Amino acid sequence: STDFPRVKQLADHVYSFEQIDPSKRTVTVNNLIVITTDGVLIAESQGTAANTKLLIDAVAKLTPQPIKYVVVGSEHGDHTGGIAAFPAGVTYFAHPFSAPRIKQPTEPVTDKKVITMGGTEIDVLFLGRAHTGGDLEVYVPREQILFMSEVFSNRIFPSMANGYPTEWVATLKKAEQMDVRYFVPAHGFVDSAAIMREEEQNYRLALERIIAEGTRLHDAGTSIDNATTGARFEPYDGWTRAANNAYAGLKRVYMELDGQVR
């Protein structure tokens, strides 16, 4: 689309970057850009080197400051495929669970890493297992902005194939308890702060619905192969990729109930 890539100012010196991922076709992959007088921190890469270069170009238009830090929020290819396009000398942060799947050497964040750049505090957080076993978030406390990575996608049916269903809900609830004005998703459009707050809650409700439906069907003895037919996901069945992601989500709920999610 001609609307992308799109840069949106969320606060003074804090921006989001949205770009259509070639593997996802209609879905954006999003980044957070935090600009300080002592360099730039970026949350997430893009899926291709070309898209990462567009991100780097966008940063260069906003500031002459160099990119110092890149936080790997999700290890998946649509977020890491273009990571090698970042300039030499960048420090990468990743959760130890995700680190082996990333080409670049990373510094570990297992709980919380506080970075102070030019008087700006930026917190790299692990709020719990969710979409993967190593999801990281980026929080800018003064601006009350929380980049959620793949813990939150805007109106995209949850992709739970590698997820931790009940822990994922707990992670979202933990984020909701924080002092957050702006929830920024990994996928889907970055809208106003008020809309993003509502959509973060809708996303949690969608996850809760998948868990409830999976539990109901599992307890009724419905085989996983027949579960999708019997599952009721309204109103979330109208979300992007619902048909693609429903089966894997129910299967993961079944696995968790059967003690197969470690």
C-alpha cells in the first residue's frame, strides 16, 4: 500500500514505524523508535533487509543520532529476518529463550534492564511467557508508552502455535497494571492512545475466548480435529487471519490442559 511505511509520533522523541511485511501481505510489522540526545533505541527489526533499511532511513530523517540499541521483542522471522541490515556496533538485547534463534550476538534480559540514554529512561522488560517463551517489551516510563511486541496485535486473531495460553493472558494483565498511556502492538495499525488501550483489552478478551472455547470442547471430549468446527469465536472470528490461526490456538489450549506445554 502507498500508505506504508508509516511513521507516527507518539510523544516527544518517541515514534512508531509500521511497514507491510511481504510474508504477511496485508499485515504490518511495527517498531518503536526512542530518540535521545545520546543515541537511538529501536524495538524490533523488520522481516527483510529492505524493510529494515526503510526503518533506518526513517530514523535518519528524524534525527542525526546513531542507532545504539535494538531490542528483539520476538524471535520470529517477520521480526528478525532483516536484523543484519542494522549498522555495525549496535548492541542487541534478547531474552535467553530467544537468543539461540537470532543471528546477532545479544545481551540477555531475563526480567528488567534499565537503559538511561541522554536523561531518558528506557526499560526492557520480560513480563512473562506469551506469544513465545521469550517475549520482551520496551517501556518508556516518562511518556507512559509500552511497546508490547507480539504480546499484543491489533485486531489480528491470536497466533498461539508457540504460545503459552494462560500465561499469555497473565502477561497482558500485568501490562494493564502498569502506568501505561499508549499500548503499541507488533502487528496491526497503530491508532490513537485511547483506541490502542481498548484494542489491547479486546486482544486479551480474544485470547480468553479461545481458551474458554478450547477448554469447553476439550472437556466435552471433542477431538482436536473436530474442535474448530464446534468453536464459537464471535466477534473475534471476523479478525484478520482467524481462519488461519484458529486450529493452532485450540490445539495449544488442548496441549496446555493435557500438561504438554512446558
